[in-house]
Amino acid sequence: MSIFLSENSKVIVQGMTGSEGSKHTRRMLASGTAIVGGVTPGKGGQSADFDGRALPVFDSVADAIAQTAADVTVIFVPPKFAKSAVIEAVDAGIGLAVVITEGIPIHDSTAFWAHAQGGLTRIIGPNCPGVISPGRSNAGIIPANIAGKGRIGLVSKSGTLTYQMMYELRDIGFSTAVGIGGDPVIGTTHIDCLEAFEADPDTEAIVMIGEIGGDAEERAADFIAANLTKPVVGYVAGFTAPEGKTMGHAGAIVSGSSGTAQAKKEALEAAGVQVGKTPSETAQLLRELVGSISG
């Protein structure tokens, strides 16, 4: 099994005819993702060619769903249009919206996050690499060839560290890897993914990657201690970051001991999570923890 995404997922791409959308649509198709069309307002009725495969373009997400039964959208629209694109997807009732776009204003992310509450749509991102269930489907920009199918679940704030961890553990493989993004306001959280992996019978162990800033990892540690039976290993990026600074897309100023890598490490370890000092050490901890896992 997998979480959020499967071989049965029907995927559309908002912004498919743009440069980034086109490039990554081609990559997703090459990895076996069932992409059924794209959305570009004003281009409805046209088609886009991907190495000899013509995909229909629709004016709206609602039109795309009506004609293709799509249940996943991957959003590659520019930041200034992202809020309306996500709200459109939510209003159309799509099941999963993966927001790849970087640089969306926080007030826009807050607006579409609030709009989605109580609805049918799970949001992953923004500013994220997406979600991949290797060998089944790939919604986003995660390279499909760095790891195969297996029994590890991965949730990560960092796109680059998602790729590194998948490569480090490529010999074991993954049920699903989710890059949740590191912006201050995101849809799907560490806790959401941990809960889903706990319920997934084909996920045997979990890797969680966090970053300095905020308290998401501390809250995840509390959740792990109270709810998880599966083993979890962790890594927190930012041990060398100076205190009092906002670093990259970690999303929050580190104040005192709150939000530091050390504070997050201690919280996770108190919950029974083994925390590596480097991504490679974290991968080795997982390998030792689960022994030999057959994919």
C-alpha cells in the first residue's frame, strides 16, 4: 500500500503548459504517473504533446474532474496566481492538491489553507517537492529513479534531504515519501503523515526529517510518544545555524532554546526516536533498527 497516492490516482497538472509544469509533467509521465490532463485558463480544448502522447488541456479544475475523474492535482503556477489555483482545486472537490510553487506570500497560503478546512481536499505544500509512492505514482518533482518500492515511510520538511535520504536507503526502498515543505504555513504536517504511516500495513518503519524553527518537530514528538507503535528515526537540519536567525525556508526565528536543532533532537529522543547527527548516520540508524527489510 501507500499513503495519499497510488497507482490508481488520476493526476492533473495546473500550469501544465508552462515551462516548469511541462518539464515535470514529462518526468512524471516517464515514471508511470497516470496524468490525465492539465489546466491552463484560456487554453481549454487544446492539447499538449509529451513525446507523442497528447494530453487534454482544460480551462478549470472542475472541467478536468468532470471529464477525466481526476483526484489529484499538482500545482506549478506562479506565486501570484497560486492562491486562486489552490482555492479553485478545493472548490472543485479534488482529493489531493500538491502545491510545488515556491515564494507564495504567507497571507496567501494562510487564505487557501483556511479555505480548505472542512473540505475534501488534502493540501501538500506549498514550496515542497511533492509525494511519491515508488513504482506506483509520483506527484511532484521528486526524482523517480533514486529509490524503489519498499517498506519505509519518509516525511520531510526539506526537498533536498528527501532526495538524499531516499538515495541513502535505496537498497531498502519506500512505501511513500512525502515532502511537506518548510514554509511557515503548510497543509499536511509531520503528524498527518506519521498517523497515515502508522495505519499503513505496508509501512514498517518511518524516517522523519525536520528543520530548525517553529515547534512542529516537538509536536510530532508528542504525537509519536502517544500514538505510534512503529519505529521512527529522525534528523533535524540546522545544528550549525546561528541562534536568532531565520535560516532558509525553515520558517521561523529561533528564539532561545525553542526551535533549535538541539531542542528538537531532545524532544524526539524523549519520545523514543533515534536521531542521527547527519543524514547518512540517520539512514544507518534506520538500517540497523529494522534489520533486513524485503521490498
